[in-house]
Amino acid sequence: METVYIETSVISYLTARPSRNAVVAVHQTQTREWWTRFRTRFELCLSQAVLLEIGRGDPVAAATRLELARDLRLLQISNEATALARRIIVECGLPEHAGLDALHVATAATNQIDYLLTWNCKHIANSTLQSRIAAACRSAGRTAPVLCTPSTFLED
């Protein structure tokens, strides 16, 4: 079974109240559709970094997000993943504040995850960065996961 790393934004969109922002509302709808149609086709996983991020903010909302994540496989963030995240930051020219974004990618890569599902199109599922992220992973002897949004799966 192929694997999918579920990044923070996906869990947030799954559990959030419907947004009044049209773009966010579409992303929420697409995320829920992906979750309904595709989640059972994959082994879903996340990392401690995701758990830390979804545990922040309003305690009731955080509890809802954490409950959704409870049954997902927890990946280890190894020293290798931390070093690869640093390499991604440097080789891709990402700002230092994108460290957690790079750590998501690196954790997925070092755990040989097939896909990283996210709505973070600034530092993760960014078409101009994907080849650089893949190159940084290759230079560390790893294969980058496919970096995609839920809408990618819905296009079929």
C-alpha cells in the first residue's frame, strides 16, 4: 500500500468550520472529498512536528485536530531528517522560518513516504521549488515524496 504523509494544513482544513473565503472554502471541500474518497487507499502517516502544530491554538479546535490524527502512523524525526531539512533550506534558498516545512518534507523522504499531502504551496507543494527539493533529497541519498494537494487526486 502506498503511503501519504498528512501535513498540518490538511488536518486543519478537515476540521475547520467552513470558511467565508472562497479559495479556502474550495480547499476545505476538496480536502474533505479527498479524505472521503482516497484515505482508505493509502497508509496515512504524520510526524511529531504535525502533532505539535495541530495542538496549538484554541484548545477545543486543537483537541478535534488531535483526535482526527490519533489513528495515523507516527513517523520518527531522525537526525538524518533534521540534517536533510537543513539541506533543503540551504539548497532551495528557503527562509529560516520555513524550517518546519522543510522538516515535513525531510521526514517524509527519510521514511520513504510516497506522497506528502499539503495545502502549503509556498514552501512545500510549490512547482518552482519541487525540482530543487528533489535535488536536495537526491544529494542526501533520498527520494523526495510527491508533493501535492488533495486537488491533485481529484483531477482524475
